Amino acid sequence: MTFRSDPPAQTRPLQPPRRQRARASVIIATLVAAVITMGGGAASAHTSLLIGSPDFDATVGGTVDFIHIAYTEPISDAVISVSYNEEPLAGTTTVPDGRIVRFQLNQPLEAPGRYKVNVEMVSYDSDPTNQTYFFSYDPAAPQPQPLADADLATALAFVDEEEGLNLGLLAIGLLAAGGLAIIGAIFLSSKRKSQKMSAPEILHG
């Protein structure tokens, strides 16, 4: 007696669906766009204080009869005012344009304590800005030195290097996160597909 036997079962190979591959492409494109946008945002940020002499929150001494402030971008129409215990000190802003603004005090500092520096200026993107910082005066502390173009160049190079490093780390983090998201999405899709095909689909010749 012979028995009829069916042809061996065949299963269709698993492949990532087109929809899943398209989703992966969208994720990658979104991450790349985010990195480019953030890089452009860093380049177009508002003008900010870079370095000062006396420096920000520093304690200085000796003969201090000037305030020098350097900015990340060229500015214009700058006016510096210095005050002690809310009392303004007489002086003149001597270089109102460019990246370095200089203020000459009529008299050197004498009273120990905390001094306030306020700057009103127009940033490179034509945005009027008011910025403030503080420093302390102690006659026994080191005397500050005037800012030179070399100091500005060194500070700018440091900022550019730091921003480049931060942007690079951000890009790596975003791409790594995106890669994990893609792998996870494909894994879940394949798992669902395999569960649906746990009972093999029989193909007859």
C-alpha cells in the first residue's frame, strides 16, 4: 500500500520590507539635517563677550586705569560704563568699533571691592545688545595687561576648536543613536515577520 506524500514545505526568505528600508533612509536624512542645522546655528549665534582685561570675575591689582573687552564678532557703537557700589566712574570709550573695545578711566582704581562693567553696543547682525560682567580690585593682586590682537587671535582659535569638537561629538552621537534606532526597527520588524510565519506557508509544485 502506498501513501500519497505532499511536496516538502518551503518557506519564503525573510527580507527587510521596502517600507522599513524607506524609514531607515528617512531617519538618516533627518540626522544629517539636524547636524547641519546645529552647525549653522552655532555659527549664527549672537555676538558674545570673549575675553576681558580685567577678565570676567577676576581679581586684579596694581594700577588699573583701563577696561578692554574682546568680542566673538565685530561690533559697533560700543559704550562702556564702569561702576563701584552703583556709583559710575568717569572715563571714555576709546575704540567703539571692531572686536576689541577699550575704555580709559580718568583715574586709576583705588577702592578695593567689586566693580561692574556694562557694555551697550550693536552686534554684527545689527542687534542692539546690553551686556554686563564683574571683576574685583585688590591692590595686592596681579596687575592686568592690555589686550592685544594676538590675545584676540588666541582666544578665537580656542573657541573655534572647542565648537568644532563639540559639533563633531554631537554628530557622532546623533548618528550612533540613529544607527541603533534603525537596527532596533529592523529587528522588531523581522521578529514580527518571523512570528507570523512560525507556521510555514506551504507551497505546492
